Amino acid sequence: MMNYSELGKQFIGGEWREGKSSKTLTDINPYNDDVIHTFQIASVADIDDAYQAAYKAKLEWDKVNPYIKRDILENAVKYIEANEEGITSIIVKELGGTRLKAAFEIGLVKNMVKEAATFPLRMEGKILPSTEDGKENRLYRIPAGVVGVISPFNFPFFLSMKSVAPALGAGNGVVLKPHEDSPITGGTLIGKIFEEAGVPKGLLNVVVTDIKEIGDAFVEHPIPRIISFTGSTKVGSYIGQLAIKNFKKPLLELGGNSAFIIMEDADLDYAVQAATFSRFTHQGQICMSANRIIVHKTIYQDFVNKFKEKVSTLTTGDPSDPQTIIGPVINHRQAETLEKLIAKGIEQGAVPLLHGKITGRMVEPTILINVKTDMAVAQVELFGPVVCIIPFETDEEAIEIANDTRFGLSGAIHTSNLERGVEMAKKVHTGMVHVNDVTINDEPIVAFGGEKQSGIGRLNGEWSLDEFTTMKWISVNYGQRKLPY
């Protein structure tokens, strides 16, 4: 099993060291309050050290043969495979994730790093013709420079790696700031993986800190060219504006309010299973989770009965128990927010078909029916095991309900007529829609990203390669151009 103590420091310039701030951050197990580790947090000076180290190491990384870069990223996969049980233990203890969730997340990470390992061999350019005689235009794909990555607490191992690995593969230096509730899984664990893989010292840095300590320094620092943020829409909006103000490119993967549409011709039992997975995986703490289940009136009652029966069987408890499906939410603030949203929904007329108890961070499943689209529970992101069910009569009404949100990340449509589902999917204003599948999907070579207030940019595969590089135009005149004066 991996040693937590070696992951309890800052990773800056290739060295494991304490942060320069006098303040500490206590990393706790959300299920039982056990202290995992206490970090001496990073100061603004540490942020500067990390970015300076990344900038210098990137210049060394430029000189490394692309095939060696590929081998180093492949080494990271081998290290993850050799330490899967230890990584699983960290996910369970630090995030309250179940073993099922841990296996799912680790699988996503391995695929992402394998894809990023191909990037050093895909830095292709172009030669284009010119309007001028005796001249050619060369386009070189080059690294953006240094990338700042800010990751969330829900799938921190994957959502950190989703930017870190492609950024490294595309030739950049990286500074990673994990969420305060997941400093190991989303931060220092990744530093350890790439240290063992053999990246140059300082190419990847991990700073564990909090906003009260560093303010806007992570985004405003002059070195990073790209800020990749995954988290809430409110914070993402602020970071995006701050990045643009400082002439940096923001990549934003933000909140969602996914609709799960069930047509009258759907396979009902399969739809129940898929809807359950789409809502309750990792306690519903996934940006792609199905917040609203939109069901055709002719099958509405049958679905409600079967869904309630299925959800009632989900076990809530100790995430280390292989039988547990729903563990704790990440912190008390999340639990309190959910409790208030449920109460507000009921006050506005929603009926709790299933009303789970909330004890500390343990939140049992709640199903709300009689939900109207203008209710708060239908308009905000329900980041927990709470779901709304809304009936509809026509295809147009289903699409209208699905689009009645400021978010636009994911969605699903269940129907036996696949092309009908595809045509409906085209009209749903989200970056991703999945026909006869779950709302939670992410694949290493398929464009991932949201519309509206769910984000800016696309990641995975060639899209990540585009996001973390820039095209440089160098023209060559083989003769002498005739100039007018």
C-alpha cells in the first residue's frame, strides 16, 4: 500500500518540501473524520517557485526525443498499474469513493495517459503555398508553454490527469493545484506518478494551498499561457474572466444539469438501470450526472414505480465495503446545500417519492416528483444523490424541458428508434448526448466539453492536442520579394 506521508508535501522543482505558509490544511476522510494528513500549505512565493521551475524544465523537455517522451508517459501507466490497490485505497479514504468508483476512475486515467503518450509523435506541422512567388509558409505545432491546472474534488485523479497528461505529452510544463478536499488524489499522487515515470525535475509541480492564502496569484502569474479549470460554473466564470484579463487562454469544464429523456418506446427496465447509474454513481457528485429524468406520460407511472424500487436497494454506508453503492458526500457544506434544496423543492410543491435521511455527510437517495421546470431543484446542479422526475407528452416538449437550463454538458435519450433519438439529440443544447446509454461518458479520443454555462473548450484526443499547443507561422522566401518602395 502507498505511503500517505510521502504524499503530504508540496512537489516543487522536483523536490518534496513543506509549503512556506504558516497555515496548514487538514485532509480528512469524509466517512469517519480520520485525519489522512496535515499539509503545510503553499504560499504565493511557492506558486512563483513552481511556475519558474515549470518554465525552466519545459526548455529541457523541448530537447528530449519525442520517442523518449512517449516512453516516459507510458512509464506513468505502468506505475499506476503496479500501484492500483494503493491508489484505490486513497480514493476510498480521501474522497469517500466506493471501490467500484475507484476502479472506474483508475480505468479512465490509464486510458487518458495512454492517449497522451501518443502526443509527442503527433506534433505535426504543414507547408502551405504562398501568394508570393518563391515563398513557402510553414506551420509548426509547438507547446503553449506552461499550463496551470486547477482540479475539483469529485473525480480528482481523472480530472487532474485529463489536463496534466495531455499538457505534458504536448510538450508543456505544468503546475497543478488540487482542490483542498482532495490534495493527494488530485495532486501529490500525480506528482509522484510522473516523478517515478521519469519526467525532468520541475516539469510537473503540485501546490497544495487555499484561495485565502494565495488569492488570484495562481491565475494571474505571468508565466502560464493556459489555465485549465474544472469545477463550479460560478468559480469557473471568475477564473475565465481573470484569465482573459491577463491574456491567458481559459479551458473550462463546469457544472451540468443533465436531462435523461425516456421515450414511450424505450426498454423500461434498461432505462431504469441506466438512470440509476446516471444519477447515483459517486453519490451524484459528477458534472455529467442526470439531475432531471424526463419521462413520457404513457410510461411515467410504470417508470416511477420501478425506479423507486431500484433506488431503494442502493446501499449507503462505508465506501470501503465492496457492497456500498453510495458513500458520503465530500464535506458538510455539500450535505447542507442538498438538505436546503430538497426542503425548498418540497416547499415549492415537489413531492418526495423517496426521502432519504441526511446524517452528517451521509446523504441517502431522494426522488422528487411533481417537479416543475421553474423550481430550484430543476434549475440548479444537484451535486448529490437527489433527482427530479418530470413527465412530458411530445418530443418537442421533452426537448423544451431538457433545454430549459443555463447548463449544457451531457444528456441521454432512451428509445427503440435510434434515428429518432439521434434527431432529438441534435436539438438538445449540450456538448454531449448519449442515445440508449448513461449520461456519464468520457472516452480518451472523443471530444468532451459543454455548451452555455457548462464550459469553454474541448478536451480528449486531437482536441486536447489542439488546446495545449499553438500553431506558429514561419515563412521562407527563397528569393527576393519585389517591394513597392
